[in-house]
Amino acid sequence: MMNVITVENLRKTYTTYKRGSGFGETVKSLFKREKVEVNAVDDISLAVKQGTICGLLGPNGAGKSTTIKMLCGTLFPTSGKIESMGFRPYEDRKKYVRGIGAVFGQRSQLVWDIPPVDSFNMNRAIYGIPREEYRKTLKHLSELFEVEEIINTPTRVLSLGERMKCEFIMAMLHKPKIVFLDEPTIGLDIIAKAKIREFIRSINATGTTFILTTHDLEDVAQLAEYVIIINHGKKVFDDSLQKLQHYVGEKKIVALSLAKPYGFDVPAAVGARLIEQKSPVELVLEVDTAKTPINDFMELLSRKVSFLDISVKALPMEEIIASIYAKPSKE
């Protein structure tokens, strides 16, 4: 599978000025200011394969938004190289943008006071989409999202879920090869989120590449094939979702419902620890199955207690991501 985006040694540096905290230092800064260089993106290299869904993650201020802006061509890098679909986004922007789309959960592309269908028509004119092709694409996308009626309603009266569906249609009308998604399900209810994710998967199945930035890790778990994590401007993880889930070891969450209150020590020596006690008979343990296979652990546990119910789950992705954020950033 070929790369649709290749990034080499990408760097974006901003120059700011140090300000004093006291009156004297503030007056001094009026005549002489000390420059401070901040590397928002610090020597990042990555590749995105064609037809995949890539999660680009990082805490606030990590540099992921700056990276996305450079990938979209709206920001010029300080140094390094970006090649996307054969273009350099910051040099060939007019040609490049015809092949990309974007959906931003907190910023709308739709005109507030007119129906979405009128905004769609403006996009048709901007991208020079033939009318017959436009009609077929709009019909297909409207049916897919079940919004045939609401696209004729002013955008301002639509619910958030309805508006987000229309945002996706707006972004997909010109059939982009790459779509950038920034918090595409933010604020949506469970049903609307499921519909958006279903749509992303169906469009991805046709060969469209998606780059997803989000703080909703359920989006990542359900959509992404691989994940790139940026922290303090540096890449700290770049691998498959499966590798990410094993990043902190083969740990499982074991929830127990006991027949009677427990009176034993959680066997830490075999890689287990108590992480929550909901009641005298309800326990949640974390078990490192690299030290003790889950079957062996359950056999050991059954000798000590009698339990009514048990569930075994993978370590929550929030904990996995947090453990990566906590580690020192290095390429």
C-alpha cells in the first residue's frame, strides 16, 4: 500500500518575546526584548498510507493542530518536507485543495442563515463540479445520512447532529482523496456519533483516506487503523492500534462480584493490583497477564474466594494514552 502523505523532519518554530513580571522588567522590555523561540512542531517524520484511517493524537498544545494546518497547506513549515498526493501543500495550494476535504467539529463551513443545500451549491461552483455529477453525489450522500428533508431548512435551526451530517456532505461533494477530521463527533449524542462513524467507514471503504484528530478515544478505537501521537512537538508513538493497546503491557481489567466480602490480599506478586472497591463484594483489579496468564490468575483467585460474576476487559484506551503522554518526549 503506497503512502499518500510523506512528512520528513517537519519543524514549525514561532518567535515570541519574554516579558518581565515586575514593573522594572516591564519598562525595560519596552526598549529591549528578549527573543524566545518555541518549537510547536519539532523534527517530525511520518507517513500516511492511502485508503486508511489514521488517528493523529496529542494533548492540548502538543503540536497536532499546527501539524494538521501544515498538512492542509494553510501554514508554511519552518523547515522539513511534506509531500501529499504528489503536491507540496504550502507551495501548490490551489491545486492541492481540490483533492482534500475537512470537517471541523467546532467550526462550520455552512452559511448560518441559508439552507445547507444553498451552501452545497456554492461549493459546487467553487470546485467546478458538473451539475449532473453534483446531483448524483448529493442524492447519494443525503440518502446515506437520511437528511433529504432537512437540507432545505436554514442551518441555524438544525440540531448539532443534523448540522454535522451536513458538514460531512459539504466536505465530500467534490470527492476528495484525503479528508481531515478535527473532533468530528464533539458534542453529539450516541446515535449521532454512531451514524457519523458508520459514514466515515463507508466512505473509507471506497478508498478515501481520513486523518482524524480527536479527544474522543472511542472514535479512535472504532475507526483508526493506526495511530500517531505527538507530545511537546515531537512524535512519541507511530504504529498500529493493536500495538497501541499493548503499549503498557498485556494488562487486563478484571471486575469481580463476590459471594461474600473478601478477606484476602490482592496477589501483587503475580502482577495484580486493586484499583477500585465499589462495595465489600465488588472489586476491580488490574492484572498484568505478561506475568500471569489470565486463566492462571482466575484459577489462583478461585482458590481464595467464591465469586458470582466476573468480567475481563482490555485496559481503557484513556489510560494507555495517558501513560504515553507522561513519558519524556523523544523521536
